[in-house]
Amino acid sequence: MRVTANIDAGNIEVIDIANKDDIRLAIRRDAGDEFLQWFNFRFEGVVGNQYTLKIVNAGKSSYPKGWQEYHAVASYDRQHWFRLPTRYEQGELIIDLALDADAIQIAYFAPYSYERHLDLLSAVQVHPEVTLEHLGLTLDGRDMTLVKVGDGAEHKKNIWITARQHPGETMAEWLVEGLLYRLLDSDDPVSKQLLDKANFYIVPNMNPDGSVRGHLRTNAVGTNLNREWQTPSLEKSPEVYYVVNKMKATGVDLFYDVHGDEGLPYVFLAGCEGVPSWDARMQQLQDEFERALLLVSPDFQTEFGYGKDEAGKANLTIASNWVAETFKCLSNTLEMPFKDNQNLADPMEGWSPARCIHFGEASLTAMLAVVDKLR
Ligand SMILES: [Zn+2]
């Protein structure tokens, strides 16, 4: 038996691997020591054997409720990800495994690797409507890359999409992949009309350092980027600093900040009802966008989600609130589950890369439904 987390986005520590029925593992904390939840490792054993893996510090994680009704994600070929029998008992996440091949990768959610991120940037840049812009460097020296789609014409609306401020929320970049490829399909009438009406500014990965390091929520120096938007700094949060400056240069008419939620088994929006300048126009845009999403994807729902902030009480350090208040525009955090979508359950795969991709594609239709009213 062998366990290794020395891989892209790897995170696990081996405590005891002597007994195949009691393999004891622990999640390493993100830089900053505040968060732990993301795990990702490879396990090798003997084909046909049964193993029981226990993540013994699951009860000390950032979102212990995330382990209820949760099933770990695994893959033999690193293409198809499926769910393993998993239970949460007395603070331990217990995964039962019957090995069908020599090695299996097990993770909190299907990883979206840094190499795949580079593949995505390289694939889209050959499209005539796409320009890649280097915004600056992260603290580990990785590129912050903005994908610009469209000619930047001033009469067009400016749609901004960001993903993976919280790097362990890999579902966000799977969504962006689906959205981008649909947007660049010149046979797709929704995309063609959207590009006649809007410029797109897309940051597929807001936190490449945290992604490679195997963090759930922070960057290389332990900063939670989604609390930095009022006062980003080159020392703590250059990722946000560069994006904020670019947004001020382009303007924003629609913002879609894509995330994953550990606890809730649903796809939902968190709007900006609590920002000081919230008004009837912003409420109407919000209502229309929600109605459009309900129509384009039965994976979306509005019954379950976060409580709405009281009027004027929104936390303006959060990206979607800061953007709504600064640009008086339609601005949302989109949340997808780590678990399954309880409205359309899939016991084999749960919420999956393919479903994220579909939701990214569908999101464009909802954006087309509101684009004429954005400004
Ligand atoms: Zn998040």
C-alpha cells in the first residue's frame, strides 16, 4: 500500500498505513492555518482487495456539515470521476474502497489541474475573437491571465466572469470551460448574438497558487481572496488587485463569480440585495436573471440558498457585493455543490464536471435573456 499527495493540487498526510482496514490520513491546512477541507491523493494497493481509508481530522475541517451526505470522488483514468461509498462518523470521514486497478486518485471534488488550465487558455487563444491579457504575477510567480472575448467596443455591455477565488472549488473552472467553448462556437446562435451585444472578460482561475498547492480557500500567503475586494494589496492579494484595476478600466455590466458550497446540495445564486445602492432596477435585473436560469437549467433552483443580507448590511469585501456597489450592475455569486444536486440526484457521479460544463453553457442563454437591459 502506498499513498502520495505529491501531485498537482495534492493534499493529504499519512498518519498510519500499516492496516488496510484502518488507513489513517489527515488533511493538511491551507496556508494561513485557518482552513482545511480539500483533499486529493493517489492510493496504490492490490487489485481486488478492500480498503478502509479514514480522514481522521475531518471533524476539525472548515465545514464539518460538508461531510454529511457527502461521497468522495475518485478516478482510475483521471478522466471519469465517480463517487465512493463514504460515511462521516465521530469526526472521521471513512471511505470504503474495492480496488479495480493498481492505483486510484481520490479527491474532494474532480480536480481541475494547472495543466488543464493552461490547455484551456491555449485552446481558446487561437479563436479570432479571443485575446489573452497577462494581468500580473501571483505571489508564487504564476500568471494571472484574463481571457478577453470580443472587440471591446464601447457600446457593448461588459460581462465579467471569475472562478476559483477559492481554489478547492474546482467546479467553478469546469463551469468556465463549458461556458467558454460554447461562447466560441460560431455555429451557436446564442453565442453569436451575445458577442454582438457584449464583451466578455473571463478569469478562469483567480487563485492559481492555491490551486497548485492544494488549498480549499486561500492563496500562497493564506489570504481568503473573497474578502479582499475593498482593499486588495500587492502583498496579500495581488490576484484581486489586478482584476479590480482592470474592472475599473473596462466597466462592469454583469458579474458572475463562480464558487462551490461545501454544505448545501443545490445550485443557487447569492445576490447583492444588501449593498447600499440596491434599488428597484437592480432587483428587477436579479429577478429576470433568476427566472432565465430556472428556464435554461433544471439544475438551478431558488428555494435553497443563503439568507439575504439586510438592506445596507452587505459585506463589501466580497467580490459580488463590491462589484454591485461599485458598478451598480447585476452581480452574483453562483454556488454549486460538492455533494450532489438533490433536485436531480445522480448517485454514481453526484455533481460532476459534465454537469458543471452544462451549467456553464446554459448560463450564456440566461445572460442573453438580460443583456439588453444591463445598462
Ligand atoms: Zn467559494
